[in-house]
Amino acid sequence: GESVGLHLPTLSVQEGDNSIINCAYSNSASDYFIWYKQESGKGPQFIIDIRSNMDKRQGQRVTVLLNKTVKHLSLQIAATQPGDSAVYFCAESSPYGNNRLAFGKGNQVVVIP
Amino acid sequence: DAEITQSPRHKITETGRQVTLACHQTWNHNNMFWYRQDLGHGLRLIHYSYGVQDTNKGEVSDGYSVSRSNTEDLPLTLESAASSQTSVYFCASSESYPGRRDTQYFGPGTRLTVL
């Protein structure tokens, strides 16, 4: 199916534990950030976004943290489930990017039952 | 429900042939994008459009073209397929609002193999 592949940083997590996925971004002008989840054979799926006027945003079982000082973004998944096994990648956008996104290469999350 | 679809889902073609990948969205989004996804490279932008009759080159546009004759569709054409264009192709769309950007929503992808 359509997927990124196997040669990505991998995070192995026990089912029920919390997961933390990190992303460093490079453009200090970026002010909008998105986390995507990509399951094997599928297209990237929106999880959560955050704008630069916020440090933290929570969704259902997910929290995104933004540290603009060190240009770092993280995604926390609470009580990880087998269905959370996927590739996760962040994307950033700047006011000068004309609605384009720059994507990170992704992190593979493997949930161990 | 509104959605974004791609066809075909899988395609095998020969070097030198012209190939067109279809992308159709029913969200009435102004912005549409084509990406390719390869091992070690992540998602790379091929072409994008901000509206009807508008097209722009992305970072890896050589050998590809797009046209936007209506809001719903942005077909991607490989003029003369090359083995280096073997990849998974994703289409995405987003709304545009003055002064802010919005999330891109992706289609299911097309796996293209060029022999």
C-alpha cells in the first residue's frame, strides 16, 4: 500500500503507555504547525494543529506542545493503542510560504500489545 | 461527506509513456497540491494551484505538469515517464482565508511504477 517505508526513526511503545514524538523545525518565521498520522496504505491524516500564539493545544488523547525558542514541536499521545501504530510527521507553514507546508520526514510509532 | 479522491490507486507504466493521475475534491477548496513521497525524502511538493487557471511549480516539478480548469480537479501529468518517477503520489487540498492558512487534507494516494 501507500506508505513511507521502513527506514525512519522508530518509537516502540507498550500499549497503554504515553508516547512522545518530537519534531525540530527550521524556519523561525513559521507560525502554523500541523501533526499528521499516516497509516500503512493510506494518505496522511490530520491529527491536530497549533498556531504560534499558543504553547499547548489538546485534542482527544493528543497534546501538541510548541517551544518557539528552540524551534521544537512535540506530539503526546495518551494511553497509546494498537491503532496508533503509524508514521507521524509534523508540518510547518510561514506567512511567506503562500499556504504551502514544509514536512518533516516522520517517525514510526510501533505499539506493542 | 466532502472528500478528496485519487485515481487510479495503482498504476504500472513503461518508460516514455504519458501518464495522468487524477485528483478530485468535493470541499470546494481553492488550494490544491501534488506531492510525491519516497523513502528518505518525505513529502515533496511537485505542483500546486490556488484556484482555477492558476498553477505553480514546486520543488520537484521537472517532468510533471498540471492544469486547473475547475475548482474540483487538479490532474497531474507525467509527460514522458521515467523510472525515477516511480513513487507514491498524494494530492491535497486546503481552504484559503485572508490572513491565515488552513490545514491540508490528503487523498489516499496513487502508487506509480515506471518500468
